[in-house]
Amino acid sequence: MTINPYTPIAGNYSSGVNPTTQSLATGSRINGAADDAAGLAVVAGMTSQINAQDMGTRNANDGVSMLQTADGASESIGSSLQRMKELSIQSMNGTYSDSQRQMMNLEFQQNLQGISQIAETTSFNGNKLLNGDSASMEIALGSDSSSSLTLPNLSSAGLSIDGLDLSNPANAALAAEGITAALETLATARGEFGAQQNGLSSAIEGIESQSINVMSSRSQISDTDFAKASSEQAKQNILNQSAIAMQSQGMQSKAAVLQLLG
């Protein structure tokens, strides 16, 4: 368009500065539906996907923390079981008196109670993990995917060691067998904890990789091309300044004519 002294500024060039300036200020090419209606819809969908993936990552990390809590408590249970096995084997020895064996049994029963207490009190965010209240727990990894975690019953009842004692060598032998089986059950449970942690860690890596790719795609659609926007802004500023200069020159010419006529 030709610029002359009568060219209206606001109608042609001033309106072009605001969207460009807004794009540069916000870093976003799309600041309203009028900028790119189709692009805005795509960006909104991608943002929703990214938010869901971020929450899925958070949920998975919570699941890892829960499994670590359960595994730490299981380690304490394992220490108690190991001591109980030592006591049961010691009590099987016929060289000990009944009173000495009774002292061994006292420690044995205290460890047994300790196992039940650990199983009953181990929890994560109010959820009991080792007493059999929850056999499994679903971890939401996204709007349409989840991972099911298995939680064992590691109470004395769940380990089938209730009622064991070291009152005599025969009972001590039964106790040793029961504790051996309980240790095998515990080892299996801890192995499952480790496998499930690895599974969640792999899921986290996969979700984060997807999220990075989606964010990159969203950026290509919505982010400002600063080189292009800066060039456009400079162009608009030059056009505005030219129009203002021409109008100023025109006003001066009109004033000179009026002065002559006067």
C-alpha cells in the first residue's frame, strides 16, 4: 500500500504491532484462537497429554517409594527370622537345660511378636503393606494404563510361624523347619518387590521419553519464531514511523498553505 500524508496509521500498521509484540513477550505464537484455531486445538490436546504423563510419572514414583518402604520393613523381618532360626537350632542341642531353653524361647517369642508388629505397622500414606489387608495395589500410569503391584502377607500368621516355640528339642526342630520355610517366603516376596520396582522404573523412563517428544512437538507448533517475529516487528515499526513522518510532513504543508492564505 502506498503511504501518503493522508494514510491512516491505526487502521493499517498499528494493529500489526500488538500481536507481534505479544508473541515476543510471551514466547508463544498462539495467544488466542484467532492466531491459529487449529493449532490451538492441537496444543490443548498435547498439553492435556503431557499433564497426564507428568501425573503418571508422579504416581509411579510414589509406587517405587511404597515398594522401598515395604522392602525396608521386610529386611527387618528377615533379621528377626534369622535370629529365630539360630535360636531354634541352638535349642535343639541336648546339652542345654530346661531353664536355659526357656530363656531361648523367651527371645524367640519376642522376635515373633516383633515380626507381627512390623507387619501391622508398616504403611504408606495410610495403607497397610505387609499385614494382608491389601493383596495388590493399582498404580495409574496414565488415563488408560496402570501397573498392578502385589503385596505379600508377612505377618506371623502369613508366614505360618504362629504357635512355634522352643520348649523342648522336638518343638525346636519343628520351629527350625517353619522358620526355614518363612525365610523362603520372605525371599520370594523381596524378589517381587525388586522386580516391581524395576518395572516401575522402566515405566517412568518410557513415560518421560514420550513426554519429552510430545513437548517438543508442542513447542514446534506453539512457540514463537523469534527471528521471524523480530523481523516482522521491525518491519511494522518502520512502516509506522514512515506513515507518521509522511503525515507530519503533510500537516506542515497544510499549515504553510494556510499561513499564505492568511
